[in-house]
Amino acid sequence: MDISTQTTDASPPTPQPSTAEQKRNARGATRAGDRVFLGLSRGSGILLLVIMAAIAVFLTYRAALAISRDHGNFLTTFEWNTNLIPPTFGIAVLAFGTVVSSIIAMAIAVPIAVAIALFITHYSPRRLGGTIGYVIDLLAAVPSIVYGLWGALVLVPHMTGLFGWLDRYFGWTGIFSWDGGAPRSMLTVGILLAIMILPIITNVSREVFRQVPQMHEEAALALGATRWEVIRMSVLPFGRSGVISASMLGLGRALGETMAVATVLSPDFQIHASLLNPGGGTFAQNIASKFSEATADGRDALIASGLVLFVITLLVNGAARVIITRRAEYSGANA
């Protein structure tokens, strides 16, 4: 066989465009719709920052005016009387009540919400899970004033039995001692707030748990894990950052809830060691109850308390972002 001639199919290499040419081609290939969307997205982000900065400047300016006229210590005074000359007011009771009621709400709502989300996604039949999810969605749409009316007319009268039981068995701690007064206390407010934030945490956690890769769960089952072990080793680590985000959303509502707290709580400017005795107050409740009758100095004082709530909310969200970032290697984004 004659093999005197050989042919090859290899073609000469195509010259690659330079980096500058690639950038020009990329800019030229960008569609007008992409450029419009990029501009709108960037403008929306900048607008949000401008709005936040404007709110912070406004609150800081009015708060500075109020604090400069305050006869007491703004951080430690147990009094709110802006009609005096000079006015005397402080946020000690408001800060304590806001933090305590929110902690109670989170301690009750987060475990229950995560348990409901796990039941819907991994235990219940699809039809039952869909029904439960629909009911929870309805709870999220209920206005806060309706929760407040329900709390005042239904929850408060039925809290006497629970308060009596807590006083009988745990009154020695001082935290759960009860003097027999109306159960319009911080514990009642915390329970009501827990009911209000439960749908938010449940819905977000449910959607996060549904995003767990099926391969992870099947691998755990193939290794002989029980259903709870699958949840503990695969589902919860994957959805940890999502549950934290959901909890922060619920905490934001608990910190700023107004009408429901104002309807249920019997406010006073004292810090009570017991969670069962009536009294206390929160930032949002105090602003809602006093703003309509406040003088110019009183409005500035309320704005100053609003600034403190604004700062607390920013710190809470910042702490949540730090926690999520530190646990990024366990999040679903890296699964």
C-alpha cells in the first residue's frame, strides 16, 4: 500500500482576540434591556442607602434637640414626663421591656416554628402539609390590631391559670412570682408576640428546608441513618443560615410591634423583677400611646426613643449577618 503521501485534518489555530477586544465585544454584546436593568438595580440600591441615611440624620437631629433639653439622664431615668419645664424622661424601662418581651417571644416562637416547618416538609402527608401551610399563611396576613384585640379579650383572661401555676411552682425564683393582679404583663406580651412572629419564621424556614438537596438526604439514608438523624445531619446544617435569617425577620417585628402591645400591656415606668406582674413598657408602645397628645418637646423625646430602637434593630441585623457569614461553609449556598 502506497503511503507516500500523508494528509492531516489539523487546521491552523485561530488567533484569540486581545483582552481589550474582548471587553469591547462584551460591551457591544450587552443588550439594551440588560443595561436598563443594571441601571435600575444600581439606582434602587443607592436610593435605599440614601433613604436610610436620611432617616438616620432626621432621627439623630431631633434626638439631639430632645436630649439637650432633658433634665434627667436619657439612658437611666425611670420617668417619662415631657410636660415638665424642663422635661424629664429616660428610656431605661422602655429598653428593658422591649428586649425582655422580644427574648420571650423568640424563645417561644423559634423552636415551635422550626418544628412546624420540619413537620410540613419531612413528616406530614403532602395534603396535610399543604393545609397547615395555608393556615399559617393566613396567620401571617392578620393585622396586628386584630391580634391585640384577641389578646386583650381572649388571651389575658385565660392567663390567670398559667400565672397561678407558675407562681405556685416557680414563684421562689422571683421571676415568676405573682401578686394576683391583672395578667397584663411582659410574659403575656411575649406570648402574644410569639404568636404574631410564628408565621414569618415558619414560612421562611419551610422554604429553606425544601431546598435541601435530595442527594444529601438519600446519602444519609443509604448509610443507615434514621429520619431524625437525616434531619440533624443534613437538613438542619443546610438550613441553619436560613433559619437565622427567618428568626431575625421575626425579631424585627417583635421589636417594633406597636398596637398589639399597647392593647395588652398595662404600662408604667418601673422595672419589675417578676415577668407576671403588670407594668413595664416598650419603645413602640410608648410612641403609639403618647404621640397624639405630646407637645413639641414630647415629640422630640419620642423621636429620640425611636432612634434608640432604630440602632437596636441595626445592631441585631448586623449580628445576624456576622453569624451567617461565619457559618457560610455550612450553608446551602455551598452545598
